[in-house]
Amino acid sequence: MVQLQRTGAVGIILMNRPEKRNALSPEMVQSLQSSFEQAAADPGIRSIVLRGNGPAFCAGADLAYLQKMATNSSMENLADSFGLMTLMRTISECPKPVIAMVHGPAIAGGCGLATVCDFVIAGTGKARFGYSEVAIGFVPAIVMVFLLRRLSDTQARRLVLSAEIIQADEAVRIGLATRHVADDDLESEVMHLAEHLAGLSADSIALSKQMFTALHGMSIDAGLSYAATVNAFARSTQDCQNGIANFLNKQKT
């Protein structure tokens, strides 16, 4: 259902339900959760790529599961919601940089998965993005917490309230995607970025990601105080000390 592969220092998390367009079910969510936890804990993995097998990145909720939702008890639905919430938070707060490689449709929950990644690289021709939940009487409630940190209120309302499906270039324009590249170049471009990120300071990236999360909602005074503390701590890390030593050595030569 989900496979964790490794190429050098890059972990590749592959959603592998092509016959279901990698649709989300409780089992799929749990499998993704386990894969991200494993990748985060592996010291040999320094960057992560999330991708889908088959024509779609992820087409949202599994149809069989949608039917089951209607007969679930409130406690069962709440448990499922907490599972999805935990996955979204795990991806967003992963200490390692996460890239969504979107080669096809990323719809509803699939668009949510892309939204919580640090980078979203989309194929120009076939990638599609959209929150279609309101079209079936549902609400993209969990991902809205993250979407409002990524997009302006105007663009978030546009996508959520209209259920509009947008192409890769528009996703880049509004800030939902990082960039789009030709479909044939997508995999090589994503791997190039992943390898670049894997070569950077793991400590610095992890601390920077923590700051992106923590600074939201802070006052300027609280934010600056927190930033000064992180700045001081970063200077004591081995990565920083090694980086400064290497830089100074280069200046001498």
C-alpha cells in the first residue's frame, strides 16, 4: 500500500494503490504515518520525497470508505479524523525536508497531503490540484489549518468554497506549489532538489522548520525573543561549528 524506498540519502515514500488512484483509506493513512515515522527516525535519510504510483498523485478518499463513513458511529469518525490529523501534522512537522512530487491529480485529501509538504513540485501537463470536498457535502477541515498558513485568505477561500480544480501553473502562481516543470523532467528535477537538500545541514533545516511552525501567532516581541534563543542555540551545534571551520579554511586558501 505504501513503500519506503531509499536512494542514497533520499527517502522515497511511494503511495502504491494505482488501481484506486492512491485514494486514502484508514489503512492507507496508517501506512503513510508509519512510513513517515520510519523515515524521520532513519539517520541515513536526510530528505524525503512523497509520490504516487500510477496516473494520480492521490485522488482523495477511497470510494468504499466514503460509503462506510455514512454508517460509522461518531466515535469511529472522530478516530479516523484524528488519524488523518496526526498524519498531516507528522508530515508538516517532520524534521527533514519533504517534497511532494505531483505528477497527476492531487484532489481533496491528496491535495491536503501536498499542502503540508515543504516543497511541491508539479508536472506542468498533468498535475491538478483542488479541494473538492464541498461538492459532496464534506469539509476539508484539517488541512484548512495548514492551508491558511500557505495561502492568502482570499486564495484559500477560493479553492475551498468553490471546489475549483486548478492546473500546475496556477498552483504555483497562488503559492500552493513551489514550481512546475515539464512532465518528462519531473522525476529528475525532484531528485535533484532532494539530493541538494540532503547535502545541507540537517540541524539547520530541522531548527528552521520548527521556527516556521512556532512563529505563527507570536507577537513581534515573543517572536524575536524566540528567534534570538534559536540563533544562540544554532551556534552551538556541530553542524554550525563544522560549517564555520570549513568556511574559514576556504578563505585562507
